[in-house]
Amino acid sequence: MKFGEFGGQFVPEVLIPPLKELEKAYNELKDDEEFKSELDYYLRNYAGRPTPLYFAKNLTEKLGGAKIYLKREDLLHSGAHKINNTIGQALLAKKMGKTRLIAETGAGQHGVATAIAGALLGLKVDVYMGAEDVERQKMNVFRMKLLGAEVIPVHSGSKTLKDAINEALRDWVATFEYTHYLIGSVVGPHPYPTIVRDFQSVIGRETKRQILEIEGALPDVIVACVGGGSNAIGIFHPFIEDRSVRLIGVEAAGKGIETGKHSASLCAGEKGVLHGMLSYFLQDEDGQIATTHSIAAGLDYPGVGPEHAWLKESGRAEYVAVTDDQALKAFVELSKTEGILPALESAHALAYAMELAKEMSKDEVVVVNLSGRGDKDLGIVMEALTCSANQL
Amino acid sequence: MFRKPALITFITAGDPNVKATLDFMLALDKYSDVIELGIPFSDPMADGKAIQKANVRALKAGTRVGDVFNLVREFREHSDTPVVLMTYYNPVYRRGVERFVAEAKESGANAMIVVDLPLEEAGEYLNVCEKYDMGTVFLAAPNTPDDRLRMIDEASSAFVYLISLYGTTGAREKLSQLAFDLLKRAKRICSKPLAVGFGVSKAEHVRELVKAGADGVVVGSAIVDIIGKYGEDAIDPLEEKLKELRSGLFF
């Protein structure tokens, strides 16, 4: 299955049979009542769904424009939306008879969410993490270990997320008989982008029900941050047919697109093939993949999910980019006005939404996917604020 | 495309630099029936440590895709030995499939292997290769079912590359039984020459595979390791290793 020309299965031959096995198992289980009710049970009673759709009254009044609602994925167990997918895939892996999960992680959020799902469902977990990220994210490394997972530092390439994915794929070609590769975003070869989207779409389904209850109408705009793009697809997908709703994905402009130090693959990348999919990638003329930068580790990836590439190409969604500094400002603003520390990733969405809301009328509605909480980023934020003129 | 049984040797172009690669190719040429030349890529996800490091060294030296074509062109002034380009798909896609294949052909390359391009995604590539008379090599793995093996055989105009194990490239102590099982199955199903690679690093491995009916044996990491160790001065130890490997062809 492809999204227009995007997606596909660009993998070594040895992975074709395990991908077919995964697709078959998923197609059999996704509409299975028992599977659905088991997943629903864990999402409610373990992860904490449904999450609130909160009207950010203080922020709205301060900006004086459109009403801003926050979808509070930050309130989930583990502190981010990642767990919607890891519980789903871990259950799927278990039904497939796999005994081990492997995952890649950048900042460690997906690694932690996988470790949690593994502990919950009794599966062994090995997490690949770039050696640089291991160094930068010591607390999350410790967290994963506490949860019973092994963290394997990756020393190849740029020693960050994309290399962790390469290494997880290398593991998988040798171990697929008993191992499920639990990909953390809407990336990778088919069927992963579809599976992860389906598990994350619970965000958008709830949002739709909640906003209709509160406002009696669909929102005018939905804004979400995009690295690989799982939280954005999760909230966008149930609204794709509602053409009146503007969908805006916010990428990381890092130190500025013009500096080359960013990770805005839809805004500044070219079509290419990596990690099993045809999509947009930051790369040079020879197709060598670029190293990326964002203050938000969860956005620091040189590619993007193929469905986003398709939504951009078809014009159904718009993609913009926000710098490190803008995201930091939004981080501080939400903390002060609403008492909520957003993840730096989510702060990108927020920064754009705040600018947008100012220009909109008071009866319009903007929903921001607050995909994670900011506690994990305190070290980075503290350092950035001390170093810049951006005073508290 | 080659005399059987064939020794197929792999190195990464530009490791440690383009000039040295030409010297290495000329050394390989004395002992090899086919030379497989890897185009360095930033994310070689099917490769083990040895070839990953070779890719890093080559890119660090500034090796460009165009340099690899020039290398083949220069090699052609000295030798007619078949050259197979091994690449990941993104450098091909980015250049444009047609432009890439046309340039590769014009430089004197005889065939191409695209590691992460399975049949399902290879439509345009196959058409272009046919148009430019570029040889194609597809890979098959121990878990490739019979009906797929048949399709891979059909799509491969030069030879079929059998992967000897579950895993990435890299020297191993022993050959896996999976290699012999796959070779046996492929001999029954395929009509094209069969080359076995991944993990093959010793004369003894070469001998065992040729005895089992392989038409060609591919050695990569064991050679690349020597280049990693000796850099530009690798010619002598390379020739020694190649002599040893070649002795495995005949018994």
C-alpha cells in the first residue's frame, strides 16, 4: 500500500517475508473484537485514555484571537503519545508469538514507551540509541534500564536516531523469527506507517468527539509537530475528510532553515528513499543523508512519514517550520500562562498555533496536539535559557 | 557474465581514497573473475561493521557518485573484467534512475546490485536496465520462498546473489547450513548463475560452496578489513588474501 507515490517497501530481500507476516497478522487482528477490547482496556486503565481536550483560557485571553484547545497527550502514562503505539504493537507482537521487542529511540521517549509495554506484557526489550543521544539523555537511559530494557549504544554514522534505526534494522534481519521491530513513528517500510497511524488515530477520534461536545462544531485549525510525524498523523487522520478543517504540521527549523542546521524535511528536503520508504529527506545531490539539528530530540530526524509527504503533495495539509528559539519561547509562555510544561517537540506546534491564533477571530477554534510533557527537557531548557537573552 | 566457478571480490569505492581504489581494483583483477564495486552511502543498513566503516572512510575522503563512474572508466583502460556496481537505492533515485544507469553503462559497468530495491519496487529500474543493456542482479535470502526465488531469477539478467545467512555482511568463522539449503533450492529453481555471499571469508568457505554447486562466491568484508587495517599500503596483504581465496576455487 502506498500514499500516492510515497511509502513502499524498500528493504533488503530478507525482510520481505517478515513484513508480509506482519501485514497479514495486523490485517487479521485490527478488526478482531477481542484484540480491540484488550487494547482498549490497557489504553483506558493503564495508559490513562481518554485524555482531556483542555480549553487554554488564559493563553487564549492573552493572545486575544481564536480559542486555543490543547489535546493533553502529555497526561498519558510515560508522558507522551508514544505509548498509544507501543501498547498496540506489543500486543500485536505477542499475538504473533514473538518474544522480544527491539526499538530505536532518539531522545528516549519511544524507548521508554517500548520498555513500558515490554514490562507490561512480558516481552524482552532491546533499545538501540545513538551513542551521542545516550550521553545527552542519561535519565531516559536509566529509566529504560529500570523498566527492564537493555539500551544498546550505536556508534556508527552520526550516532543519532537515523543510525539507531539502521542498527535496529540490522538486528531485525538476523532475529526476525522471534523478534518484533517496534517502530516508533509513521515511518519505515509498509505496513509500519499504516499500523502506527491506526494506533495513534485514537488521538484524533477523541478530539473530534470532544470538540463536538464542547463547541458543537469542528475546529477551524489543527496544529501538530512533525518529526517522523506520528502524533500529527494521529490527530489529523480522523479529520482528513472534513475539508473545512485546516491541518498544519510544524517541523523543526532548528537554528534556521538557511543555516542548514534543522530537520525540516518537508519544508526543505527532497524526495528520496531511506529506511524502507519513499518520502522527503534532507540529503545532498548524491543522495547522502544529511545530519540534522533540532533542540527537540524527537524532531531530529532527516526524513518524515510517507503519509505526510502525500498530504503535503495533495495539498490536504500544510507544513511550516519553527526555530529552536521560537519553540523555547512557547515553552516558557505555556508554563507561565497555563501552568503546563510542554515537551519541546509540542512547543513547536504551540509556537505556530499562537502566532496563528492572534490573527484569527475570537469565534474560531485552534486545536494543538500537546503530544508530550516537558519534564524530560528541563536540562536542555535550563541550559538554553541561561545561554540566551531569553530570560525568565 | 563470468567463467565458472568465479571468485567475485568486493571493495568500497573511495576507501581510503579514489586513487587507491584503482590500484586495489588492478590488484583484485589478477585473482578475481568479477569485481564488485560498492558506491559509498551514508546509511548502509544491510552492511556489518567492516563495510560500514569503509563507507565512512570513503565519504570522509569526499568520494562522489561521479567519482565511482570515473573509476570504472579508468579501470576499463586496463581490463575487461566484469564490474558490478553495488549500491543502495537512494543515490540511484536521487540522480534519476535513467541517468544513473546510463552513466554507469557508459563508464563500463556490466551490472548493478541495488541492495534495498526488492522486485515490488523495481519496475522502472528494470525497464531502464533493459533499455541500456545493464545487467541486473537481485538478492535472495534463506527465507525467500520458491515462487519468489523464481521471480528473482527471472529479473536477474547477470546472476542471482544468494545471501548465506540471516544478518548483515561481515566475515564469519563458519558458513551457515542455511547457505547450503538455499543453494540447493536455488539450483533446482533458477536458470541464472548463482553466486553466494555474506560471511564468506576463507579459502575453505569458497571451496565448500563451489563443491556444493555455487557458480560464484562473493568475498567482501574480509577484503575490506585488510584495506581498513593497511589503508593505501594494502596491496601486498590484499594479494596474499586473494591468492588464498582463489586457491579455494579449485580442488
